[in-house]
Amino acid sequence: MSKTKIVTIAIISLIAIFSILIILSKVLPEKKDEAEARQRQRGQSTTVRVTPVSLSTIEQSVIINGEILARNQVTIFPAVGGRLAEMRYSIGDRVSRGNVVAMVDPSRPGEVFSFNPVLSTVSGTVLNAPFHIGDTVTTQSGIYVVGDLSSLLVETFVPERFVASVRQGMRAVLWVEAIPGETFNAEVFEVNPVLDPVTRTLRIRLRFINPDPRIKAGMLATINLVTNRKTNIPVVQRISVINTYGSWIVFVVDENNIARRREVTFGIENEEYLEIISGVSLGENVVSAGQNFLSDGDTVRVVE
């Protein structure tokens, strides 16, 4: 081999060595930086809690106030006006249909008439007696209110926006202040066909499914009326969902503990859960705590 060729090969070899050194000097720091970045990312993983998408039941309801009444409650009126001469029953007394409950003296100055009896039109218990002997009454004066306390009902008024969902047979849960810590089940048995034009509400009546003797007519009740119910549907916790610029999103954690942003649509809802229509699938792990600090692609650490 000639001396010229040996020199040429040596020069080419030196150039190749220098080229490799230059490349290594650039690549190795980059690899080191990437490794350090991954290490930092692992050290700064966001701690989250996840809840799987599962099948459940959602109920929508409206909470309203109502009054407990005797189911058959009638006001007794006199047939003539005059002075109330006799009151034969007091509140709590039992009366029968046809009993004389009071006497009215229709006499006027210069004219004397016989007392006129006031008859009960129903059997039941005297619930109210607002007048007293000596009071002047008319044919529009309700001398007694008589009701059948063996059967109670709950009367309430539903706001107009919920009227379309109200129907006979709907279930409700109610509670009364006089019996704290206990709830009672009832169902709608009567729905007024028209709304009140002044209050824009619909009158409904409910009956107790299991009557309780501690509940009395005249008590006020708080009613949780179920207006919509779906069973066996995929749901997520309400706290998992974030509203961003009009869109609803959740974060799903994959098998590599990477958070993925998903836009979702939902159906009915209540205070705790949302029905999922699209965006996530049954069984996927949705972030239910810590999602407000996440971005798409973040590494997370899942805790129980």
C-alpha cells in the first residue's frame, strides 16, 4: 500500500472519530435531560382518587311542603243565620252522621223563633270549632270541621316546572318535625287536572303506604317527591365532572396511570350522580378527587 493511501485512510478515520464524538456530545446530554425529566415527572405525579363507571339507579326529585289532613274532612254549616245558642261538641269529640251538633236561635228583635238544629253531615272526629255560644253566625259560617282520622292524606302543591312529570302512583318520602329522624312512604292518589292560576302550582294529594298512629292531622310535612327514575344505567359521581367553557369533561386513568381528558354528555342527574350517555365506558376509572389539577397526559398516582 502506498504512503498516500495510508495517509488518506488515517485522515478519514480521524474525521469519523471526531464526528462520532460530536454526535455523542449532543445525544448523551439530551438522553440525560429526558431521563431527568421523566424522573421529575414521576416525582411530581398528581395524587388522585378514582371511581369506576358503574350501573346504578338515579332518581330526580323535588322537595316541597305539605299539610296532613283527615281524608274525609267536612265543614258543618247552619241552615239559617242567627245567634249560636248551643255547642254540643268540643274538639276531639266523636260525632255520627245526623247528630245535632249545635243550635242556632234565628230570633230577631220583636220576633221570636224556635231554635234551629245544626246537623252533622258525616261521621268522624271534631277537628275544629272556631265559634262560641253567643256568636252571630250566617249560613256561610263553618261551625265545626269534622274529619275521619282513621285515614289521613297529605295535600301539597307542585311548582309548574315539575307538573309534566306528576302522575298517580308516584312514590314519595316525607318526614314531619314532630317525629325527627324518621321517614314515611307515600304515593300520589289524586292529581288536580288544572293549575291554580294565581300560584301556578298543581294541587296533589298523597296517601300513606304504612299509616302511623303518631302522625296527626294538622301536622306539616316535608315531601321528597320522585319525578323521574332510571335503573341499571351507567353513572359517575357529580363531583367527577368539570364544566369548561360550556363543555363537560372528566379525566380517565389508563393502565399506565396516565390521565386522559374526555368530553362527556349526560342524561338525568341528582345531587350525587349523573347518567353518562357518551364519553366514557362502563368500568373505566374516572378521577373523582384531584381532577381540578390535571391536564391531558399527566402522570397520576392513584390512592384509595
